[in-house]
Amino acid sequence: MTNTYANAAGLDGTACIVTGAAQGIGRGIVQALTERGAAVLLVDHNAETLEATVKGLEGRRVASLLSDIRRAGEAERIVAAAVEAFGRLDVLVNNAIATRAAGPFTQHSDDDYDLVFETGPRATFRLMKAAFPHLAASGRGSVVNLGSSAGTEGQAGWATYAAAKEAVRGLSKVAATEWGAANVRVNVVCPFANSEGAQLWERFDPDGFNAALAKVPMRRIGDTRSDIGALVAFLAGDDATYITGQTIMIDGGWGMHRI
């Protein structure tokens, strides 16, 4: 699906950070932001994939940073890199998270829990704190965090991942409440999209994937750029200046009763 944007320069002068930016939903978000004129720092832990994604954005204003967001001090380093590259920071998109395969609740280990919480809510918490002074200084700061239906619905098999994603939503609501007076907005999006992860799901568990797809009223999976990325770009821009503290399901209607 190809979308024509009504305002292709709507994010001119906007500087953004996107974590987990090298592939999947993160890459789609970067594509949508840069198509509208935003400058974006792409942050990822996979050097080869990150380099390939940056090459695919030739002609757009981007920078990249290889980072393991679990490490102490990385949040400050990421924010500093964006400010150095672009002179400001207006938007933070916390997309990155790592998790292991799904399984019964009692089979999730402490290591599984630590992995998803270190890369998800802890990294999100640190990045939000490090970014806040710059977002407030911009006068129109926006944070978009990634949630999941695994948490809003309580999907079987995803205990630690669901817990981490709901922790991100909790952080987001508190920050939205506290930061509104500084004109910094904080929202959560919960996508269902054709990322590499979804493609693997379809390949190795076609029955489960098709059962999920059958629950989507629109009968299709979302596109990482034109569906997910476009909404994140909207939330990043000036057309969404009165939207904060919200969880928005970008899933073709699947999640309308699950928040």
C-alpha cells in the first residue's frame, strides 16, 4: 500500500530519536518520519542491519548510532548524539525491546524477565529521563512508546513480554500527567504489523497467525510505514498537540475492546 501524504514537509525542522530503528516497525517509523521532513537518529544494536537501513534512506537527514540500550549511560549517550547531529531534540520513539520465544507462564525464567525488562521499560525509563530537558526546551516535545496487545489483552504465552509492555504504558501515563505542563506529550501505540517478527510467526505458525488475522475487522495486517509509521508521525507533529496519555491500537480494529 502506498500513501500520499497531505503535508510532505509537516515535520521539517523536527529532530527525532527512534530506537530499534534498523528493521521492522522501527524502520517503518523512520521511513514515515523522514518522508515528512524529520531528521532522525537511528539507534540499534545490529551494525549490519543498521548500515543497510541507513543506506536505504539516502538523501534524507539521518544519523545512526550503534547501541546496547541495556547499558548504563547509553540513554545519555543517545540523547547527546541526537543533539550533536541535529542541534535539538523534539521527538523520542521508544520502539526497541528484546524477548525470547513464547511459552507457558511457569516456564519463563528470571533471565527471560531480565532481558525484556532491561531492553523495554528500563531503557524507556532512562531515555525518557535523559530526553526530557530537550523535549521541554523544544516547546513541542513528543514521546511515542510502543505497547503491545500481549499486555492489553493478556495473551497466553507472553507473560514477561506482556508485563514489560504494560510497565511501559504505566511509565507513559505518569509522564503524560507530569510533563503536560511542560508541553511534552507522551502516548503509546500498540501495533499489529508486517514486521519480520510477524512474518516469522506466519511462516512457522500459520494457523495461529491466520487465527489472529481473522480477528481483525479490516482483514489485513498493518504496514510498518504507511499504517504504523504514519500514525507515529502524526503524534510527533503539530496536528496532535492536544493528544497525550493515550494508548492507540493500530491493528485494524482487533483491539477495540481490549484497552
